[in-house]
Amino acid sequence: MSTFCWHDLAAADVPAARRFYGVVFGWSGVVQRANGGSFLRLRSGQRDVGSLYPLSRAQLDAGVPSHWTSYVRVDDVEAAARRVQDAGGRVLVTPFAVDGTASIAVIADPAGAMLGLWQDPPHA
């Protein structure tokens, strides 16, 4: 069964976003290192709810606004990405592993709506 499982916030101002969601929802942020960088793992109490990371300089220069990406859990991210293309969608970010967290991809449906694909790591 494919269900929503994770939410990423790419933010122009990470400290401001962290404060805002901390006040509004009580979320905390724990730094996690992965793939040579780091992001904040957003937590509600002891439960992980998503992540927060900065937009890249190129994104900021191109005027990309802060935005959320929701992820749907799939059994096989590579196979799901192929099904997206077969169904007329596009793979915007090809599948890759986030160290110890998941394998992910970002897709767009034929109308352009974006969505993330999420495969749990082995033995999760």
C-alpha cells in the first residue's frame, strides 16, 4: 500500500522556518548528516515528521520559493520511477540513497504536480 510518509521543507531561511514550525506545531530539529551534507530532521515529540534543509544558491538565484515536498512510500523506488515515465509523468530527481534514511526520487505527474517517492532502507 502506498501512503504518504514524509515531508521535506526546502527553505530560503532555515532558522526562520525552524522557529515558525517550532512555535506553530512544537516541532524540534535534530541535525542529521547524510551524503556529505546535513539537514534538520523535524520531530514532533519523539516521532520524525519530516526534514528541513536550505534551498541551494542556484535555486535562490533562480527565484525558487520555499516549498514542501510530500513523499509516498513505495516498495521499489526504481520500479516506481519507471512506472511514472510509462504513465506519462517525468522523473525530476532520479532515485538516490540518503545515507541510512531512505532511497528517494522526485517526480511530476502529466499535469506537472510534484511528488516524492520514498523507499525505506533495508531492514527498516
